Amino acid sequence: MQVSDSFPFKWINKKWKEGFYVTSMATSHTRWAVVMSRNAGYIDQVIDSPPLLRPLLGHPWSINT
């Protein structure tokens, strides 16, 4: 699990390369909590953001392949 004051792009990408997938995510103001798990049953994953969060995240961003 990662808790940070900004969206943890680098940490998520690192964990994807290690075989993890995002299984839970929450935010409150500027704080983010992301849980990543192995053997979660996923084969691919895309992280997109709702329009209201895009200014905080930058853009819809990554595909784990």
C-alpha cells in the first residue's frame, strides 16, 4: 500500500512491472491511498481519471501490458 500527497504514478508503474495490479484506490483532498495486489485475477489494467480529477492527475494515462 502507498499513501502519498500526490498521485503515485512512479510507484504504480514500478509495482506493475513486478506483477502487481491496483486493487483499491482512494483520495481525500490531496492525499492518495493505493493498494496493489498480486494474483488478483487481472490480465490487464488501465488507469483513467474522471474529468474532475484530470487537472490533478494530468491525463488518462497508462496501460499495463
